[in-house]
Amino acid sequence: MAKAPILIPVVVIAAAVGLSSLFVVDEREKALVLQFGQVKQVKTDPGLGFKLPFLQQVVKYDDRILSLTTAPLEVNLEDRRRFVVDAFARWRIKDVVQFRQATGSGGEALAQQRIDSILNAAIREVLGNVTASDVLSDDRTPLMNQIRTVARREAAALGVDVIDVRLTRTDLPRENLNATTDRMKAERQREAADERARGAEAAQRVRAAADRQAVEITSEAKKQAEIIRGEADAEANNRYAAAYGRDPLFFAFTRQLQFYAQTLKPSSSSLVTKSDSIYFDYDRFVQSIEAEK
């Protein structure tokens, strides 16, 4: 019975040692068993693994596809144009042992930094040999494939595989964009000034043609009016002559009415005459007409 208290600590210690020698790797991970910094075991399949307790440690890495978004990068193109480029990459740890040797204890964080540098260099290399029309094309797949090929080749030393690269933004730098906007605005203003000048010239031609036509129409109208007035006066004179021949008194009466119409105009302010003036004596006026014969 005295041995029972002694066995309990032994069992506990044995259980602790046994548990410390076990580790679990799920389907999303890869694991390395290290001993004094050296790789002793690689565990890439999900399940239960074993290691030497206290002497060995387990380091796990993500086996999923990881993403990386680069910071805005200014790139000089072949035609000396400058663009600000953003890229998105997807990568995965391919060789976990090589990955450990390349990144050490920095792991995935250090790998992200190195892949970011590799991706920026690949973007500069590929876009430096193309023009702005290629970058702004609707189909940039060939460019992105070239960037991926360069990045994949350089990232192979890290034990990773660059699966895909996508250009998410290709814009002009702000100062270039402002200059381009100002240049476009000046060009539009110049075109607007040209259009206004052409419009004013056309309007002047139309106005001159209308004025000339108005003068011609007015002249023609005056000419026709003079002709009609002359014909009317001639007709009136003929009628007056005919009336005079038929009835001299009626002709005298109309002459007196014309005399009144010419002398009693609205512009005349006053008329001073004698009461026995011929002006108001129709009989004497007729006698004067007869005397003129």
C-alpha cells in the first residue's frame, strides 16, 4: 500500500511526457519538427505526429493560398510615361523546409516582405518595356502573366509558389494627372473659342446677308410704292380732269378741300385771317377758280 503514493507522481510525469511528445496538424497546415534549429521531421499530412519531448519543437505554417497587396508603386514606362500601379498576388508555401531555411524564425511575415519586394521588382521590369497603351489596354492578361513568371522565378528561392498576379490600378501620378487635366481643359477651352469664333463669323455672314436682303426688299418696296403712287396720282389727275370737264364746280369744291387739307395740318399752331377772307368764302373761291381759267 505504501507504493501507491509513489506511483501517482510517476504516472503523472509519464502522462505529461507522453502528451508533450504528441502534436496535431490539421488540413490547413504544414509542420516542421526542429531540434536545436535543425529540421528533423516534416509533417505535411493532417493527423497526429510525434516528437521528442523537451528536445524538439514544432513549427507550423499555413498551407492555404495567401494573398498580398502591394503598396502604390510609381513605374516609368518605355515611352517615358509615369504610372502609379497597385498589384494583388496570391502565393503558397511549396517547400516548407526551403521556406524555413529562407525565412528562419521570421516565417510568413518575413516572406510577405520579401515577396512584396520581388513583386515590385517584377512590375518595374515588365512595365519598363511596354508603353502606356499596353498598360491601359482592356486586356492586360499577357502583362500580368509576365509579371507572375518573373515573380515566380525569383520567389522560388523562398520555397513559395506565386500562383497569380493581378494589376488592380494603373493611374497617372497626381501631379501628372493635374497637368493632364489642365492640358485637356486648355484644349477644350481652345476648341470652344474656335467654335465661338466660327459661330460669330457665320452669324456675321447671316446678319450681313439678312441686312442686304432687307435693303433690297425695302428698295424694291419703295420702288413699287413710287410706281403705285405715280400710277394713282395719274389716275387721280385723269379723274380730276374728267370731273372738271363734266362739272367745274365740283372740281372747284375738291380744290378747296385740298387747300383746306394742306393748310389746316396738325402741325399748324394758328391761322390769322380776316372774316371776309376768301379762305371762308366758297363763292369767291369759285370765282377765283373761274378767273384762273
